[in-house]
Amino acid sequence: MSRNLAEQPVITEADYLATETVATEKHEYLNGFVYPLHWNPITNMAGATDAHVKVTGNVHYALKTHLRGSGCSLYMSDMRLKIDANDKAYFYPDVMVTCNPNDREHNTTKYAPILVIEVLSESTKDYDKGGKFDAYRQLTSLREYVLIDPTQYLVQVFRLNENHRWELFSFAGENSNVELTCVGLCCPITDFYEDVDFK
């Protein structure tokens, strides 16, 4: 599948799902266009770094330990998320949590996460902060959207407040504690960066 947006045909949601079922690599879907996972349609670049993979694993571990017995389900980037609002979109978030019992009935796709986490990369950071967040905000279930910079101690949490406005909370520096209020987690930021070499 071409990575050049100008060369791509607009495809239907049904065609995307049919192709994704047999694809050897995962793709995301937005507004009729298909993008390889971890690829930025703006910069035309792809790939995940060692730090990206380690941070994702660390975050998953911290949440798995915290959520054990809670009834909520935790997923890494192999699970697809559908956004069924103004724009049809399918993403594979780095980490997401859903506590909706209906999501348990869907084996390959989830619909109602309360928490979505993306670990930034040079190729996708602008997209994760902009277009992808625009899409995620259409999820009525979502309470927190988290961006983690794997090159420094920096976690940005966009939290939906009681007035239905998104507020930004930044946790920076090695001595910070990260708070994810929608799942009741507060932990040292270093838990997310274990074994990550910033050099």
C-alpha cells in the first residue's frame, strides 16, 4: 500500500477492514485514507525506536499491576480502536484502558476507552498532538489522553474536566509523580522510563 497520500485512492471502511484482516502489518484509517502503523502522513516517515518500545512496555506494566482485579481491560498497540463519530477512524493506540462491559464482547476492536496513551516519536509527534487528538476527542467515553516523550522525562495528560473542557497537566523531571485520575494511578515518572537511555 502506498505511503504517499497523493497516490492513495480513498477507500471505504468495509474495504479497509477486509484488507486489514489479511494484512501482514497493521494500518490505521482516517477519513478514507490508510496509513501504516507508526507512520506520519505529514512527514511520510515510519518506525519506532528502542526508547519508544521500552516506554510503552513500562507504561503497560505499571497499569497492569495497578488495574489487576478492577474489571477494566488494558491493551497495547495490537488492539484496534474504532472512533464512530463525525469521521470514521481506526487507530492502534500504544496503550489504552476500557472499563466498558460492552467492549468485552468485541474481540478485535474496542469502542469505549477511558484512557488512551500515545508514546511520541519524531515521525508521529505532531500528528499525535493534532489530528489524532482531534479524532480521539470524539470518543464520549474518553477521560484522559496522554502523550509521553521518550527522549526526556515529560508526560502530558489532557484531562476532561467537569465542564467538558480539556485541561493539560504536565509532569516533567525525574522527581515528578504522574497522575492518571481516570484510573486512580499515581506513580513516579521514572516507572515509565525504566531502562530508557536518553543518550
